[in-house]
Amino acid sequence: MFAPGWALATALFSATLLFTLVAYQGTVASFLKIWGSSETFAHGFLVVPISAYLIWLKRDALLAVAPRPYPLALLVLPPVGLLWLAGRATSTVLVEQFSLVAFIPALVCTLFGPRLARSIAFPLGFLFFCVPFGDVFRPSLMGITADFAVRALQVSGVPVAREGLFLATPVAQWRVAEACSGLQFLVSGFALACLFAHVTYRSIWKRLACAALSIVVLILANGFRAYTLILVGNLSDMRLGTGPEHNALGWVVFVIVLVSFFAAGSVFRDRIPPEDVASSSTGRGRDVPASARHGQWIAVASVAVLTVGVWPTLFSYLSRPIPELAGTPVSPPQPRAGWAIDSAAAVWKPAFTGAASETVRTYVKVGATVQCYIAFYKHQREGRELIDYRNVIARPDDPQWRHSGGGDRRIRLGRESVVVRETDVRSPGARFLVWHWYWFPDEFTTSREWAKLLQARASLLLRRDHAAVVVLSAAVTEGRDAEGELQEFVEDMLPSIRLALHRADVSP
């Protein structure tokens, strides 16, 4: 028999959740698009059914408790909605998706009460695994994979040379591609490890230790997979390791590692799962609080609907079409302090797309040669924003150019200083030292995260969201000081660069 209030609470929650999914249908569609197109995040299709099943397993204990509306939880909805708006305004899909999922536990707490929300805290938290998160770690994971493979090959006695993400053995050259990062194994394996820890242990410390250890094990397992593929290819003179067995071996390693990990973890299984303890202390004979009046429930649900629905409406207003005016494209910085523009064509150009205008010129001065590239963005929207995963110095899958290193460098210019991001870019026949930074009105930065926040601030405050990237490069050759050439160029030409950006900024 149900405790009082369940029918009304369930009906109101279902209606509110349905309204939320419809109001945020663009974000919902982004989930489905990524799950369906990316093998890395295809496990997202299983997260919601698993979460629902975990709640279903606790149905007897839950139905014995009377739900109650909790108006204080309404205070959580505005910050979550504002976060979604910031993500939507800056085309940061990850923030949009995280915010949409965060609405669900907030609505559960609002319409069923904190007691019921706490009892299903893990299934509600498990929903966040449906968010396609982790791409930011892909470059680091690729580096770890390369480190592990090189060290393992050296221990095995296989000669190997490394240059960035490229490895060379006596029989072939190998590249640690994005698919080799192991992100697919890591995100899905970590989700399974958290699920295993929840159903196996009741100690929070055991659960945390299991989840943390799974990350280490999965990363090492992916490194072992890469090492095995290279070793097999090397020993077989490339007859093996490059065909269907390439992907098959990855899955075999993944399954073996997870099965072994769970088998070892089961040795420390707690005898009484936490759900059984909760059930034994929450029987149907216990007193339950009286159900709230229907009017209070309907009022709380109505406020929740209004609070959730205001953000898509506000975004529609902020993103109303802006008349496209013919603005002034960004122009090449005017030469000064002895620098002159060379007519030579650019040998290399960074991978930035979607800019309103761009310019690239080569400047020379007494034997020094520096290439200056500027991409200017205005009225940014999806596909035409400065900070985008496609906009990088050199794409990881570029067949010709690759980059390595990277770090911030502070350039002293008299009383002021400029922070630039330094990268080494090379191809089989050329090498460049590259400095770049992002420009916003009255501010330079090398942080992609801060740049995204500046874009969000401009959008939310109805300001111009103009921005640009400045990329300087100098060839690294014997007898030339590429770092010194870049330093001199910045000292001499920074006023001209600022003037070119200002002229493009004040145009419509």
C-alpha cells in the first residue's frame, strides 16, 4: 500500500520533468546526437535505464515513506538554470548537458522531499554519467599512453624513438591517435566501477577507493594495450596488429581487466548491502509524516515549472537575430620599427575556423622572419565561436603538422607584460616556434577556460562578444634565434596588432 501523497507527487514530478525535457529539447537532442555518433560516449544510452532500475529495486522502502514538497530546494533551480544559459550562450554543450541533468535531482528533492532524495542519491548521481565528459583529458591520456608504451618497449628490448606522439621502431612508425587515448575505456569503465562499488560496499571509503583505483587500472591497461599492439606489429614485421585485431585486442584487454578488477574487489565485499540496512530500519509500520496539502504541492510545482522554463525563454530573447552589417575585416598590422611585409606565401597556418575575418602575413627585419596570423570573431554562435574544440594550433590528426610542448611565457615590454602560449610545431621538413594568445577588448589571455567565461559574460550582459586569436611563428633553423625573433616582433609590433584589432572591434 502506498504512503499518502505518492499519486499526486508522482503526477506533478512527471509533468514537470516532461515540461523540462520539452523546454530544453535542444540540449536533449545534443545528448542523443553524441551518444549515437561517438563510440566513446555510446554508453550514455544505458545510464538512464540503469538509474531507473536501481530506483525500482528500492521501491518497497520508498513507497513506505510519505513524500512531501520541499520549497527550499527551489533555490537550487535558478543557479542551475543560469549555468545552462551561460553554456547555451557560449555554445558550451558540456555545460548545457550537465545543467539539464542537475535539474532532475533538484526536482526530485523539490517534489518528493530531501528524505526520499537522499535514499536514491546514488541513482540520481549516476545520471551524470550520461553527460559526454572527458574530451578535455584526451591529450593527457595520449601522452600517458605514449610514455607507457615507450617505457615498456625499452624494457622489452625493442629500440624505440619518440617525437611527441610519434613512435618509431625498427619496422614501422606509429602515432598515438585520439582513439589510442583510451578515453572510451576510461569513461565507461569508471561508470561500471562506480556501479560495482555501490552494490558491493557500504563503506564510503571502500567506494571511493574502488572508484579511484579503477581510474589507475584502466589507464595502465590502455597503455599495456598500446604496447602490445606495437610489440606484435614489430615482431611480425607488421603482418599483425594493423587489421581487425587492432580493435579486437583493445576490447579483449578491457573485458579482462574489468573482470579481474571486479573479481578482486569482490573479495572485500560487505556482507550487508546498505539498501538492506535501510529497508530493515524503514518498515511499513513506522510512523510517516502526514502528506502535504494538495495546494502546497501544486504551488511548489508551479514555481518549479516557471523557474525551469524562464531560461530557454531568456536565451531566445538574447539570441534573437542580429542584422548582419558589413563590418571592417581585420587588417594586417601595419609594419613599424623596421619590420616590412614579405610577399612570400605562408608555409604554415594554425587550424582556426568560423572566423568573421582573418589575416596572415610574413614580416621580415634584418634577417628575422615572423609570420603573424589573426582570426577575428564577432557575433559568436555555434560553429562560429573562437573557443571551439576544432580551433587549435595544430589538429592531433593532421597528417603533416604536429605539435609538442606547450606552456605559458611572460614577455616583458617595459612597464607592462604579455603572457603568451608557446608551442613547438613541426613537419618532416620544417619546424616553427609558435606564440599565441586570445584577445578580448582590453584583455589578453592564454586560458581557453577564461576566454569562454569572458564570452559568456559578454553574451549575458548584452555586450559585443568580439574576440580574436593572435598567432606568431618563427622558423627554427640552425643559426637562427626563433625565440629572439618573436620577442623582438612582439616588442616592436604589439601597438600595430592592438590597432588592427581595435579597428575590427569598433566596426559593426
